[in-house]
Amino acid sequence: MPQHLPYRVLLRSMGPSFTVLGFLGRLPTSVLPLALLLYAHHQLGSFGLAGLAAAALSLGGGAGAVLVGHLSDQWGHRVVGVAATVVQTAAIGGFLLWCSPDVPLAAVLALAALIGFANPQLGAMARARWSQRAASRDDRVPFTASAMAWEGAVDEVGFVIGPVLATSLAAVAAPAPLLTALVLAWIGQVGFALHSSALPPAHHGRHRHAESADRVDFRVLIPLAVAIGGVGVLFGGSQTSIAAFFTVRGEGAVAGAVYGAMAVGSAGMGLLSNRLPARFSMAARIAAFGFGCALMSPLLIVAWDAATMALACLLVGIMVGPTLVTGYAYAERISPPERLSTVMTALSTVGVVGVAAGAALAGQVVDGHSAQDAAWIATVGGLLAGIAGLTIPRRNRSAR
């Protein structure tokens, strides 16, 4: 059996509406971090305070993600997806109204955290739906590998467009990116939640196959979480560093496009990751590409203009893509179908906590030193991912 499945075959199995809504539904998540950072900086006048707001957004997402994922398994995707969007968009409206120096900082950070807390975790829902569709197929392994690679690429393409939208719209009007995220949430997130592929509550039954796990293997899940958290640190640190670098130079409008080069590299290499040879085990991939992130990240520090920064982002992204795709694919393999949304959102939780840590640290380094010094945080994130790959138990390292 081939190790990969053509993407046209994969996408035909779900239909075009799944693909379109799955992409649109991710855009609010990709727009919000930079949109909130830039709006908070505009209103509060400090990258340090703006970085705290971005960190609160990510920490709120981390705190709510596992709960949202668990409720998705318990109550089904439709109910949870719609309810979460209602809460999230209300919090976005509150942040737009009350983010100002006259409002206590704690209240502003609480609203930012609530926006993240109520994220409906669309990416985790999508991966769970692919896994369920694969369970009844004869080509389950290549189907799942291609599905996880596709979802990773969709995530990254969203993160190309999201920062570009945020910076471009912010140049027109400071609130515009957050208003756009609010509208997109009602179109994409609600549409995806109500799609015909939505999974019902787990007690209604989930498809299983001969190799379905009976319980989550935490000996593998914990290193996977550390690896994805490390990538989050890389994202948070590099995003804040790059935004500050170009804002200080008076070129804030190009920051999103430059940062998007990282997502281009990640998406492209992520799509190709299902063609890696089977003898290149999942744990080895995480270790190799994680350390690759650490090796490439210092290029962000020595870049001197938009072109060189974009090239550095592209090269870092090439290493990021397979790290994320492999992490989620491995998690799918070690998770029982009844807990898959929960496990996927748990990994997303660690990822957004990593983004929060990277953004907060980078904001402080920017204020205390320089924007490019803050880019060292991305190297730390890559090292975490690489070391995590090495710590996966030996008997699991042969997993393909």
C-alpha cells in the first residue's frame, strides 16, 4: 500500500464545503494574536503591555482548549462550536470597547483571555472528523497521513493570510482587524460547526478499526505536547519580535507579509511530509526537524530588512511544518476515537501556552533590549521540540 494518498482523492471524500469552511473558520484564530497585539499597542502605547494582552489571549486559549475539546466529545461538535463562537465574539466586542488606559489592565487582560478561552478549536474538530472518516477505509494509514498533512498546511496557510490581514487592516483603522475576526467567526466557525461532517456526542458511538488505541499513551503524549509547545514558543517569540522590528522602523504594514513567509515554508513542507520514507520514524522526524528549527532561528536575529527577514522566516518554516504535522499524526495514532477531540485540543492547549510564553518574553525583551534580541526565544522553542523528540520511549520510536 502506498505511503501517501493524492490530495484530490482526500478532499473529494469530504466535499468542497468542508474545505472552504475549514479554512474560513481558522482565519479568526490566525488574525486574532497580531490583531489584538497591534490594537492593544495602539490603545495602550506599550509593546510590553500589548505583549501581555497577546499572552493573555493565548493563556485563555490554553485554559479553555481542553474543556472545549472534552465538551466536543461529550456534547458533539455542533452545540459546542456554536456556543463557543457566541462567547468569543462577545468578548471581542468587549475588548474593542474597553481596551484603553482608563480601564484597569486586569479587566483588559481578562477580556483578552476570554477571547482565547472560547476558541471553538476548529483544527482539532477537523482532525477528529478526518480520523473518523479514515477508520472505515482500507487505505486508513495513507489517508490519515495525508489528512494530517493537509490540516497542517491549512493551519499554516491561515497563518499566512491572518497576519497579512491584521497588519493591512490595522493600517487602515486600528479596530478593523478585530472586527474582521468577529465577522469571520460567525461565517467560518459556525458554518463548520453545523457542517454535515460534525461528530455527534461520543456516547452515540465512534468508528473504530483494528489498531484503534484503547487508552491514551501518556508516555508518548507528554513529549508530543512539549514538542508542540516548543513550536508555540517559536511562533510567539518570532511573531512579536518581527512585529516590533518593523513597527520601530515605521514599516508595520509589512510585518504580517514577512511573518507569513514562515507559514509558506511550513505549509509547503507540511504537505510534502507524507512522502517522507517510512523508515524515518515519527519520533526521529520530530527530533530532526525540531533541532532544524533551532539551527535556522538565529537567521531572524541577523536579518536586516524585509527581504532577508522573509527569507529567514521561510527557512524556519520549512523546519516547523513536519514537526507539527508529525506531532498531530502521532497523537491521532495513540488516541482512542472517543477521546480524539480532547487529545487534539490538549496539544493545541500546550501550543497556545507556548505562544503565550514566547510572546510575553519577547515583549519584555523588546522593551528592555531590542526586537532582534527577542528572536533568540525562537531558538529556545526549537531546542525544546528537538529534545522532546529524543525523549519519546524507545519502543515507540519505530512508529511510522
